[in-house]
Amino acid sequence: MKTVVRQSQTWSQNLQSDFAMGTFAGVSASSENKLELAPTLKLLAETPEQFVWCVASAKDGVYAGTGNSGRIYKISRSGESKIFYETGELEVHSIAIDPSGNVYAGTAPNGRIFKISPDGTGKMIFKTAEKYVLALALDPENNLYAGVGDAGVVYRVRPDGFGAPFATMNEQQVLSLHWDPHGSLLIGTGINGIVYRANKNGGVQPIFDAAESSITSVVADGDGNVYAGTAPKGIIYKITPDGRAKSVYSKANRVLSMISDSRNNIYAVSDNTLVKITPDERVVQLDSSRDKVTYLSLALNEETDELYAGTGNIGSVYVSKCCDIKGSYESAVHDAKMI
């Protein structure tokens, strides 16, 4: 027998891109190439549905709009889940809650909008001319704004149920709506990938044109910076109040949902990844799911400091509570090939 001696070799992971291939639990990887303790998403409730397309936080929990049975679930903070309302449609793509606790749901494939009171009784209040109601937003007077698929139209529906087109753009879809700090409505669209700003009279002005075809999510922070998430290539752009735009995150496959908090942090989900972008543009990867679910939607409860995420493949809702006192990181397997 001949003895073979091979030179020892070492390998290391020290970049955020290296860490991204592993699995996080209560640990994050920052754009400064550091691992640090961070909030982690934990399963709150699992529904029998395939998709949780949208979530909206309430004082006592979260509402989840689902497909493919068109149901809205109410989930308590302790994880108790029950059917809150059945729309009779296939998909609930968008959801909003007014100060009185009424829930508004945008649905497909018939473009209907429902209003459901806190006791679970509801009715259709408006039917659009399009198939999909993909985004909802309420103003301080409880007028409801609805972005639709199949046309670049935003409807305004008054509290009495009267609705009409509010803003029209040369687009195929309105994918996202968000109010900026000055009371203007931000509109994310496809198929041209443009962010518009609408004034109170419905006049629109383009403020950003992405290279990608769809602005899947748009939010603004308290300083007036606008963040636009795109697809099919998932990039998050930051547009400053003076109109300058730059990429602050470009490692996503597609950005499916974003939300901002009162501290000007931006949270975004892309497939099985959750990231936080801080005001100084530091990117922190908060979660990569062990279950490899697809995160579809986000909602934030500022009072309880809880972040909710709805998922696909299995229609579940996850919640992030305060920072864990311990965490772990499991690296990707290294193939040593031969010893």
C-alpha cells in the first residue's frame, strides 16, 4: 500500500453573497459582510389555501387575503386562524383596513371590491371594468383607491360606494399604490415599469422609469425618498426628493412586496428572502426560510413592532417579533471533492 499525502486546504465564507447561500435563524448578513443577531420570521398560522397574496395588520392580529378560494382569514397574534369572509371569487389580491376596522378586499377574476365590517358581514361595493384589483389604498377621508390589471387605471371609490376612474396611464397594469409624506399617491405600473405620482385631482407625473418591465412594489419613507421594487429582475431603486435614482439592492430574483416603518427602514421580500434597507442604505438579509416557501406579501404593526409575511406554495403567515437573544447560521455545504 502506498501512502499518499495531500496538502491541506481551507475554505471560508466572508462575503454577504457567501452567507446568502446558507440558512439563517435569528441571524442576518449585512452588506458590510457581517453576521449579526436579528429578528427572524416564525410561522404564525398555516391556512388550507395555496397563496396568501396580501396581508394587513390590525390591533388584534392580521388579515390575510388568499387564493385560490377567495377567502379572507383573520389570524390572532397568538396564531388562532379562522375564515373571516368568503368573497365568492378565486383570488383576494389586495386588502386595506380603515380606522373603524372595516376591511376592503380587491379580487379576481371579476374585478370586484368588497367591504367587510369588523363583525364579518360584508358586501360588494364596486365592480371595475377590469379582471384584477391588484392594489388598494385609503386616504384620510376614507376614499378607496384601487389599481387594476388589464389597464393602467386607478379608481377612486367614495365611502358611499360611488366609484370612477381617478387616474389613467398608458400602462397595462397598476401593481402597487402608496401615499407619500406629502399626500400624493405613488403608482407602480407594468408593462413600462414606470413610477407615477398623482395629485389630488388625478393628474399624474412620471418620476422614475426602470429598465425592468414592472414596478411590483413602491413605498416612501418619512424623508420623501421613494423606493421602487421591480420584476422580472429584482432591483430596489431609491429615488430621492430631487429626482436622483440609484440601485440600493440588486440581488433579488423579483421584488414581490415592500413596506416602510416610522424609522425609515424599508423591508422587502423576494421569493424566500427578507431584507431590510436602513436609511444609510445598509442592506441586511433578515431571513432565508428553511422551508423554502415563497414570501408574497408584507404588513407591519408599528404598535407591536411585528412584521407579517404571507407566503405561497403553502398559504401561511409568518411573524417577526423582537430581536432574538440567540441565533444560528447554517452554511451551504462545501464539496471537498476528494480527500
